[in-house]
Amino acid sequence: MKRVGHKGAAAHVAPGNTLASFDVALRLGVDMIEFDVLRDAHGRLVLAHDEHDLLHREPVTLEDALDHLAGVSYDSVELDVDLKLPGYEREVVAALAARGLLERTLVSSTWPQSLELIGKIAPGLRRGLSVPRVRRDYTRTALALPAYAVLVWWRRRLPARAARAIRSGLCEALMAHRLLVGPRLLEAVHEAGGELYVWTVDDAREIERLERLGVDGVITNDPSLFSSLAGRRAITAEEAA
């Protein structure tokens, strides 16, 4: 199971989507770093999750972030570049290619048209369809009840839809909200030849459950949870011996 740092290590360095957050994620032993890309009011591609990020801080530019992640210390770390909106796919692909990062990058988006375009301009670049399309995790807000109702609807229909998306060549991976993930979805994705990544999981027991289930990657704000999980496994093994 790949250990993926959401925005780097957002639980340790606020805000995430920064070079400092990436460095902490690296020290915590992640296999992949996820970060978000938007275009700001000046026309630059920057690391930001939403308009709030753009308004309340000076974001890191995509070029500076990729220069940093192309450094030797990050050689073994994969990237999940999450495109928040359509319209700048070619620029992102060109920036990745210029730094030799295509082979260790997965580009994710909630927008199928973005994934289709990337498939045309960069065949072989891995793509992940992110579901559902939401601005934030509403299960952790006052809108939790209607959000859970929507997730129940998604959970019933997603396995077949995910399999079709992968078999059609739209994507090679599914990036699914944690409450959408169960054995049926995992089986459908794997039978179609794809990978399943789960977001955003900030509970050690839930990460352990997902690892036992057999998902391909877990995305968390707190990569230290992976180390604590490994420590518990080591203690259990010693006790069994």
C-alpha cells in the first residue's frame, strides 16, 4: 500500500501545499506526495486547493514546487498532481516533462475532460479519476447528514462506473472518498486493471482496515500514522513470537 501525504503533511505544517510540508512528508517516509494546482488571478499556476487558499496566502508556484520535487532527495517519491479545474492540462504536462517527472507522476482530477486531454497529449502518463466532486469533505461539517445520503447513492453505483472508466481508457486509477470504499469497489477496480487510492484518511485504525482490504494507496494529512501503524505491527509480531 502506497503511503500518500495529502498536500505533503498538512497535519504537521499548516498550510499544506508548501515546500515545508513536502519536506516533512519526505522525512515521515511517504511513497507519494499529493498536491493541488489552480490558476491564480495573475495567470500563474500555483499550489492551492481552492479560492480561499488563493485569497489568504501567497501560494507556491507550480514551477518552484516541481523544481523542489525534482531534487535528488525526492528521487524515490511519486507525485499525485491534482488538477482542481480544467484548462491548464498542457502547461502542467509540459512542466512535468521539462523536469523529467512524467514517469513518477499520477495526474488526478474530478473532471473527465481533463483526463481525456492528458491521455492524448501525454500517452503513458498515469491518470486518476477523483470522486466525488466536492469543494470540501462535507461529512465533517454541519451538512454531514445530506452528505452521507449522497455518499450512499455514490457507493451503490460507483463500482460499475469505476470499472467502465478504467476499461474505456479514461484513467488508470480511482481516487475515492474513504466512505465510498469497500470490497465491491476494490474488486471492480482491480478486475478492470486499475488502482484504488483512498482520501483523506486521518485515523490509524481506518488506515489499517484499508490496508487489510487491499487498497493500493491511502492519502492522509498525517503521514506519521503510517509509522505508528508499522510500530504496532512490529509489537504484535513480537508478542506472537
